[in-house]
Amino acid sequence: MLATLLIFAQESAHEEEPSKTAFYVLGALAAVWAIVLFAVGMRSPTFPGSAGAQRGVIAVSVVVVLAAMASSV
């Protein structure tokens, strides 16, 4: 009985690490987003075109980066 309790105590002391899959996916998404912005911005001198589009690009960028940061914690 005591041996069983000791085994359970040791197993509960070793916490499992959370999955890092979300961070990898969101980090890759942020990298792809940056490359897309670079490619579109280099092809179009007026990118993003309007103040509303600029706010949209900034909003999407902030959300993607914050999601990647939140998933890393």
C-alpha cells in the first residue's frame, strides 16, 4: 500500500508540459503574415491604400502576434 502511494506521489509531482502545438501554428501564421505583408507592400507603393485598410492590417497583425504570445505562456 505504501509503495503504491509513493508511486502516485512521484507521478503527480512530475507535471506534464503543456502542448506547444498552438504556439508553433500561430508563430508560423505570424511569419507567413509578415511575408505576405512584405510581398504585397513591395509590389504596391500605395499599400494599404486607405486609412481603414491600414487599421485592418494593423488589427490583424496585432491579433496574430498577441495570439502567438499568449499561446507561448
